Amino acid sequence: MKMKKPIKIEHLVNWYFGNLAYKYEDVDKQVYNRIKEIVDKLKVDELTHKEFAMIMKENLDFKGIKKELHDCEICRKLGIR
């Protein structure tokens, strides 16, 4: 099994926040600041996406309101929505 390459922590913070902002309506600057606080406590420069996501799930405690997905013709044709 191939090991995943570690990614810089700044990239992971933006990646995770972007995914939350895409999926949930009530994501704001406070959530971003909370993610940054958790990362500052870690004191690491690099992690894999999987490690970072696990740490965020354990420490962030974010329960958001899911966004309503828009009707998309391409998605319907592919059977996604």
C-alpha cells in the first residue's frame, strides 16, 4: 500500500474550510478561526488529508445546516441527483 504524501498545513486548513463552506450554510469566519486554533495547538508543518480530517472531526465539533443542492441537468443525466 502506497503512503500518501504529507501536505502543508496551510493548504489543509483552506481545503477543509472550503469543503465545509461548500456543504454547509452557516460557515463563517468563526469556524475558520476555530480550525486555525486547533492547528496551532498541533505544532506540525505537514499532515496527510486523512490525518487532518480525522483531527478536525475529533476536535472541531461543527454541526452545520446542510445546503440544499440545486437541480442540475448534468447531475440528473448521470443519476447523481
